Amino acid sequence: MGQKVHPIGFRLGIIEDWQAKWYADKHYAEFLQEDLRIRKAIDSKYPEAGVSRVEIERSTNEVIVTIYTARPGIVIGRGGQRVEEMRALLEKSAGKRVRLNIQEIRQAELDAYLVAKHLAGQIERQVAYRRAMKQSISRTMQAGAKGIKITCSGRLTGGEIARRATLREGRVPLHTLRANIDYGFTEARVTLGRIGVKVWVYKGDILPEPKELETVEETGEAIEQPPTEVSSVTTETGEVSQSALEVSSVTTETGEVSQSA
């Protein structure tokens, strides 16, 4: 059987970055449980805010939480009231000072998790899964994606035997490390069980930045210069001779300039 690897974990350290940015030796398990409590609290507090991901950074006595959401108005609230409530809740669960940052996702159609979440919501409302998948694919491709793949698996249409349905459009190069592929997974909770929804969105390649040319240090050696083309030469008598000559000038120790054609 073919073995699958997580597209984001596969590219960590190459084009993707970690969502938890901290290091610990002795308190690793404690910090990990804190992170899980923070993420769970945010998901339960804003189920309809379109929260895609949560990044957590740690300093000595402070936790910096960055929430990426498609609806920042719901997270912030009127006059920032809901942000203050959320900060107090997180400080209580983490036991440390928490700084909360809100980042807006401008194109929700290009975020794989938000696409999967929307599709799962449609399946929960008993929309035909194949029709919902085609609509999600068309919206994502119109938003500028280069490719998308959607997989739904479970008791589709209420059948007794679970099966898997996959639709794709464009190209999704999973083995190309520089390919910017976003991946999202969620579950639709229906009467007969759960239906898993996976989405891959290919946004293009992330090419490495070109390295700047290193400046060559002066070693004192003479560097041969290419000859320059001149169209006119002024003589000592003031006469100008029009001719296409290749002239290279060399300055001697006495300061005289000798021209050779």
C-alpha cells in the first residue's frame, strides 16, 4: 500500500515553518499540554470565526498567541471586548501573561482548512457531497489556485459500507518540496457517523532567493579590462578624427596616458 506523509510536516524547515516556536528540556510535557489547552480554548470560543491556525511563541514569562482567522471582527468583538475576554481565559489556563495577535486571512478560498471546514458544514446540512465538492473546487480555482484535491471518506449518502470519493482539478505535486501545498483535515458529524474531509491546495512554487554575488577583494593584481569602442578621437592639434577604434588606455607611473589601438 502507498504510504502517505503529511504535506506540511514534509516541508518543515524547507518552505514551511513550525506553528509552535519554543524549545524546552525539562518542561516539555508541561508546555505541550499548555499549547493543547490554548488551542482547544480558542476552537471552542470561536467555532464560527473561521480560525485556520494558531501559532504559539514562548519567551521567559510570556506566551505570544497569533490567531489566523477569516473573520477578525468576530474574534475582536465590539471595541476589542472579546479579545480581552479571550486573553483573560488564556492567562487563566496557561498561568502566564498572554499576548494575543489577530491576523486576517484575506482569501479564505485558498486556505485548505477553511475549505474543508466549509465542505464539512455543507455535508452536515445534508447537501449532496459530490455537488458540494465541485462547488468548493470551482471557488478555489477561481481564487487563483493552481490545483486542488478533495477527498471525502465514510458512510457517504448513508450507505452501510464506507467508501472514499476523490475529486481534483489542476495539478498537486505532493513530492515537490518547493511546491507551496496547503493541507487541511476536518470531520463532518452526521447522524450515521463521521465523514472525514481532506483538502490539498497547490498555490505555486516557492523558489529560493537568488544569492548576491560576492564582491572580489582587491588583491593588487592587475585586472585586464575589455577594450572600449570610441567613435571620435581628439588629437593634440585639436583635430577630431571620426573612426571606430578599439582603444585601451593605460596610466603609467609618470601619470602619462598612452593609448593603443
